[in-house]
Amino acid sequence: MAGLTDVELQKAWVGGEDVSVLAANEFALTVQQNTGEFCLTIGHLAPPPLSGSPAEVQQQASQLQYAYVRTIARLSLTATAVRELAAIFQELAADQGLIEQGE
């Protein structure tokens, strides 16, 4: 009897329409040394609301200590999943003309 790993099934994504689409523009990737898994943290950085003259905006900006990033997801990935995700991004970037194929 063949195991599940011997059978290739088509994927049917379900529930995607129930999940909010969030803008992401900040990413951090760390490796868990004890497990070898990767932790991908995805966030969104919105510029602080500054107003006034250019001098006032500069003054307000100089008072800031941090640019706050709101975490929107944390994902734990195996090395295999990281390779699959990298391949997906490489293919997408090549298809969109962002990189040369094979870069």
C-alpha cells in the first residue's frame, strides 16, 4: 500500500477569502538554533504623522526614538519551506522582470 508521500495530490486552497489582506513592508528572519527552524516575522511600518513647515517636521522627526513596526504575522518555517518560498519568490521576480532568470 502506497503511503501519502507516494501520492501527489492537487492543492485546493480554502478559507483565503476569510483572511484579511494586510500591507507588509518590513521583514525579519531568525533561526532557532535549538530546532533549526526559521522564524519569519512580517510587519508594517507606517510613517509617523508629522505636520507643519519643513523645519517643524524636521524638529518633530528628530524627537522620535523609534519607527514602530506593527507585527502582522509570525511564521515558523522548516528549511525545506524556506527553500520552497525562495523558489516561489525567484520565479515570481523573474516572471515580473525584476531579476534575470537564474540570478
